[in-house]
Amino acid sequence: MKLPTLSLPHHHLTTPFFHNATTLSVSRSTTASKRPVAVRMSLREDGPSVAIVGVTGAVGQEFLSVISDRDFPYRSLKLLASKRSAGKTVSYENRNYTVEELTENSFDDVDIALFSAGGSISKKFGPIAVEKGTIVVDNSSAFRMDEGVPLVIPEVNPEAMEGIKLRSGKGALIANPNCSTIICLMAATPLHRRAKVKRMVVSTYQAASGAGAAAMEELEQQTREVLEGKEPTCKIFSQQYAFNLFSHNAPVLSNGYNEEEMKLVKETRKIWNNNDVKVTATCIRVPVMRAHAESVNLQFETPLDEDLAREILSSAPGVVVIDDRAANLFPTPLQVSNKDDVAVGRIRQDVSQDGNYGLDIFVCGDQIRKGAALNAVQIAEILL
């Protein structure tokens, strides 16, 4: 299997999976975000001890890239994966690390653990790590809706982590929201703070990376096969993905929504601490490698015109506005691939609503980076 590299120019090529004595090449992001926290310290003795669970996956590799990009401080780094990957060597920041098998004893003397190995692994090993005093930042859906577990986007609700302290001797779970929720709320929240959103309608156009590195490889493989006139290989998805799009592959629930759509509904309410906000979503899988796009319609309690909205978004941390009507230039997935910032454009008044009570916006963000790894590392930065 292949995994994505960060050093290639087109954002969709792949590099070989970890092998024995593998070298993992990590490059810095090409742009700097307007971050709420900026940390530039890297390896240092007074930093926290860090473990990465699921290091051989797409998000696990991105954890390493983000830690390097942001010079996140650590005194030790433990790379954890399945028994199948244990024993492989990773060269990272001029040091060699051996991937260790994840076990119940993996979290001794670990201050922060970044998890991205799936919900079942998180449910089993997350509480074990917490019992040993580790603060777990979990990228799965295992704990997101649990009462007492903060669901955090650092630019949106860092206050949800209040009371969680590093090296206090008390472990904790912190949940990373779903990628589509993070990307949506990075843009919607600054406007919500100004005019309070009553109703939000979201249509997503979600990249292959959300289904993992194998899905990214399958999209690449199918593209070659279709162009060569061959039957496409369909292992990850049950239907052709290249040159096609389809309803998100998450299970469909009894209410007709799929699980991905309901994540956006429920997580928005929890993050905004507002059970009254009305949210509906339609999630679509599109043949794009690693960046999601979302069309978002907002209805407000108080008026908000498009000029003020553009001004608000232009100064929002982690957001860049690309909104050139004359040139018909707006955000695209390629523009934000391997980038920290979420891009917003197509900012316009909703003509179906009277007055200035509605806006339409179009949002793009890197699913692996801000939608997963970057958000988790930013959470860890708050703990420092």
C-alpha cells in the first residue's frame, strides 16, 4: 500500500508505505496560518513526552509533518501501530525511531497521545492511556458525543478544554471533531459570533483522504485504469470513484441521513453549545485527493451583510478569503491541499431571504491537515 507524501507538488502522488529502514521525508507547510498559538521549540528536554497511535496511517504521518512544521516541543516521541507494522524504522528529524506495537503498556510516562487508528482502537486503548495520566487527543468518533469529553476546534472553542492540565497526574480525553465539521465551522463560527446562526444548510464534496490512504491509492489506480480503457478496481468503494461522485459511503440511518451528515448536525450543536441551532447536511464523495469543499447556507438571527461578513472572515484566525468575482476566482481543493488555512469564497447575500438575514459561502480545507492532524496538534499546543 502507498501513503501520501508532503513534498511533491501536485498534492496527490504517493510514496511507498513504511518498510524496514524506511525514511519518512517531512517538509514544512508552504504557508503559515494565522494561528491562535504559535510554537517554535522542537526537541527539548522540558517538552512533553508524545506518542502517536496509528503512525503508519495517512493522518499518523501527517501528525509527524505538523509537529515538524510547527516545531512542537517534545522530549521523547513514541511511534505506535499494529503488530504488523511493529519493528519498522522511521527516520524523522535526524533521528531513527522504531515503530512499536500498541499494547496496554504503551503509555507509561507518556504525557500526550495523538490517536488516529480508528474508533475501536480508541475505545480500547484511550481509557487505558487516561488511567496512566496521559492526555489523549483522539481523531476518531469514539468519544465525540460523550458528555464530559471536550470536542474542540482551537480557533472556535478552546475554553472547552479548561481544567485539563499537562503533567497534573490526571489523564483526560479530548476529541477532534469530524473533518467536515472542522472545515465548516472554521468559516461559519466567526459569522455566528457576530449575528448568531439560526439555521445552517451544508452540502459537502469530500475527498478520498477521508476514507484513508487506501482510498487515495484506489482513486489514483482507478484513474489510470479508466484512462487506459480498463475495468476500474473497486475494493474500498463498491462503485467507480474516478470520474464519478456519489453519496458519502457512511451507513444510512433510519431517518434517511447517513452517519457523516449526522456528525455535522450533532457536533455543531456540541461545539457551539447550542442545541437550538438547526443544521442539515448532504455529504457527497468526490474524486479529489485530500481536500474537502463545502457549500454552506447560513440564516442569522440578526442582519449581516456580505461586506461585513467578508471583513470578519478576512481577520479570522486560520481562514483566508479567496473571493474575486471579476476574475471568477474562488477556493478550490488544490489551492488548500497541504495548507493549514481554510479558504472561503463565494460570499454573497442569500436572495431567497428578505433583508440581510442570510449568506451563502463556499469553503475548502485540507482534510488530513486542518481536518485532522493540524487540529489535534493545535489542541496539544493549548496544553503547553
